[in-house]
Amino acid sequence: MAASLATTGMDATVLRLLDEAADELAADVAATVRTESVNGDEGAGAAIFADWFARNGFDVETKTVDPAFRDQFPLLANEGNLERRPNVFGWWRAPSPGLPPLVLNGHYDVVPAGDPSEWPHPPFGGERAGGRIYGRGATDMKGPLVAGMVALRALRDAGVKLPFDVQVQCVMGEESGGLGTLAAIASEPRPGAVVVLEPTEFIIAPGCGGLIQFTISVEGRAIHTANPWRGVSALDKLIILYERLRTLAARRNAELSHPLFDQLPMKAPFAVGTFHAGKWRATVPDHAVMEGRIGLLPGEERRDLRKLVEDTIADVAASDRWLTAHPPHLHWINEGFPAWETPVAHPLVQSFVAGHQALGSPAVVSAVTFGTDAAHFAAAGVPALIFGPGSIVDAHQVDESIDEADLLRGAKIVALGVLRYAESATA
């Protein structure tokens, strides 16, 4: 083992540097939150990440996604404004890298904030209060991403010499299907492994459920609500479809089994995020639509699950006279994310377990059920791991926030995990 990677004394130096940077870490996260970067128009976020790398002495590259590349993915055809939504790559170069690079990946796009008046803290205020940072993207996932960046800086400043380059990928378009990461996989050197810095509550996740996202709409016949029997409620018909899909999901969760997922309350979640019907309270709705997702486990293919959903909807329509004459319309929103797993015994997983344990707490290894860009790396044959501070429970909702102490702890685990991964590579 190279003396420069020995953990004796090195852990203490790295942890001291991170403790000293705790307030700076929180301030940097707050600054990224204040930079509004909603999916589809997230380019302002690219600039602040590029500036951070430049100010902190990392090589930085900014690359836009070629429309010709996007067009290879028909379900991502609505991704526009690509010239204003670049990927940003920060590099920590090794003196003499003998191994493929390690990638830390995270997305800088965020979901819309909705009505600002519903937020106790401004959605893009980046306010720090009570030991937390508030705002859209604080947890998903600017906080975890910045924590990983600061962790790398601490390793570098401690004098660690890695046997591989480390690339931090700050990508666009994750919330709409992962175009930024797909482009990064195509444009960047193939990594030896990747850590996707999504919020996992410190769970070390070497596996993740996949998902497909859908829109289902149905037509009815409008009539005054005083005579509903003379019309056809599109809402009623949509509810029938919803209940059948929910039954399908319940059956799948009862039948599916996987060691990384079996302890979860729902292994392959089904949920509807939006449900709309009608134009006026005194009119039976003639149009109704819902948008949602249904999950899958490692070993399942997205195309097979799509076919199962399509067959289920067709079966409902065949048993309903109105829906037979007016078939429901199913639209797949994007490519979705494949399910995947990395062996628990892989050095990347075990290195993060060891880094976690070095802080004196037991490491939890489990799967997560939310889709991430790790799926695209896994599909390309790259060993992947999801790990980060914060909770997905706090994401995509009003008053999203992250704990500042958790950010610091997450940065420490990332730093120690990377250090031990380097040690395993040189052992």
C-alpha cells in the first residue's frame, strides 16, 4: 500500500479540514439553492458550479448536449434549449493515474417550486435557519453534490495522492429522464466506478429500483351535473383505470422478491402524482388525466413492464363499453430508469462501508426505490453506488431543506470512502 494512502493520520487530517470548512460548506450549498435552476431552464446553475471548481483549483470543462445525441432517445425528444443547459465537469487530476477515473455524479436541475406563497421559507432563498438550509434543491440534490465536492477538496488539501483521476459530473436534465448523464457517459472517459450523490439518509445503496413514468387520459361526455346519467364522467372512467393499476402494483409487490428490497414497505412503488378532471363544478367532466410512475426491480426490463401496463389498460377498456369505443390514451413520459444492482462485495461498496464505520456508526447497506442517474451507468456496465446526506422524503415538496450537520457528516463519509477505495485499488 502506498504510504500516501495510509489511513494512519490521514483520516484525522481530512476530518479536521472538513470540520474547518463546515460553515463554508453550508454557505456554498445555500448559494447554489439561491441560483434558480428549474429543469428545462437550469443553465444558471451550471455557472455557479463551474465557478466553484475554478475558484478551488480544479480543472473545469463545460459541455452542451448535441441535439443529434438527444435524438437517439425518442422519449427525450422534448428536451430543448440544450445550448443553455450544459454539463459541468470538475477534474481532480492524479499525478500519474494508472487506473480508470472515479466519478462523483450529481444533477443540478431541480423540480418546479410551485406556489411560493405556500413556502414558509422562500423556495429559492437559500435561507439558513435552525441548523438547516431551506429551498428547492437543498436536498435534491445540490446539498449532497456540494458535500461531495468539498470532500474531494479536503482529500486533495490533505496531500492524498490517488491512483486515478476523479471527475465530478454536474449534469442537467436528470429530473426529466437523465439526458445529461447519458451524454456524459458518451462523451467522457469510461470510469472504473461511480458514486451518485443522491440523498439516501446515509444508506449505502448498491442497488436501486427502476421506474417508468406515464400519462393516461380518457374522454367522457360533458353534461350538467343535475343529469349525470345523460353524460359520461371521464373522472369515473379514469378512477377505474387507476384502481386496476393499483391492484396490479399490489400484486407485483406481493410476488416480487429481492434481498436488497425485501425489507422495504413497497418494493416497486406505484403512485400517481397528478390527477386532473373537469372544467366547471356543475359539469360532468369530459376529460381526465393522471400522471404517475410504476417501479421495477433488478432483473426486470422496462419494455416488459410497459407491455404489462398496456395490457392492463387494454383489458379494462375491453370490459367497458364506453372505453371500448373511446380508448384511453397512454403516453410514456420519458425513457424511465432501469433497475440495477452492484454486488455488495464490490470494493466500492465495501470502501464506503468502511468509511462510514470509521466515523463510529454502523453502516446500513440497502436499496432505494427512487430513480437516479446511477441506472444509466449501471446499464453501461459501470459499477455504481448511491450515497448522500439528506432524505428523499424532503425532496419535491414545500419547504425542502437539509440539515447542515448532515451535510458535514456526508462529506466526511464520502472523503473516507474515496480514500479507502483508493487503498483497495493499490493493495
